[in-house]
Amino acid sequence: MKIQNRWLVVIGAIFIQLCLGAIYAWSVFTPALKDAGWTKVETQIVFSVGLAFFAIVMVWAGKKLAVWGPKKLATLSAVVLGLGYTLAGLLGGTNFWALTILIGVIG
């Protein structure tokens, strides 16, 4: 049995913890969206949808953890989060529905 470098696990865990806080990065975008004409309620809707989907997906992910293992699940999670934010940046701009779907649902 190969013993892997334990520091890689520590570094990976730190990155995962940073990604878990990604939903709270939404507050960085809200001033620019308000300047683009968004209301406070619209910015809160995207954030609320993101939190709701985060909670729903955590139930599903908890069930898949035993099946797929933490490495596969964390990798898939990182790809989906990155995809949501990247597509929002490239395609969403200041479109309410695009950002709600790409960041709130996918991200």
C-alpha cells in the first residue's frame, strides 16, 4: 500500500474550506450590480437561491460520499462551482436570470 504525502491532504482540505465560502463572495459583486441597476432584493434573491441549492445539494452529496469517496466528490464539486462562476462571468454579465441560474443554481 502506497502512503501518500499527508501534507497534500492538508493543503487539499484548506482549498476545500476556501471553496465552501465561495457563496459568500457574492457580496463582492453586489455593488457593481447595484450600479448596473439591480435592486437590493434582486441581489438577495441570487444569494438566497445559492444558499438554498447549497443546502439541497449537500444532502445529495452526503449520500454520494460513501459511494464515490471524498476525492471524486470534491473534484466534481470544484469543477461544477468553477463552471458556474466562469459561465456567469462570460455569459451572464448583469442579466438577472443568467446569474440566478449560473451562480445561484449551478455555482
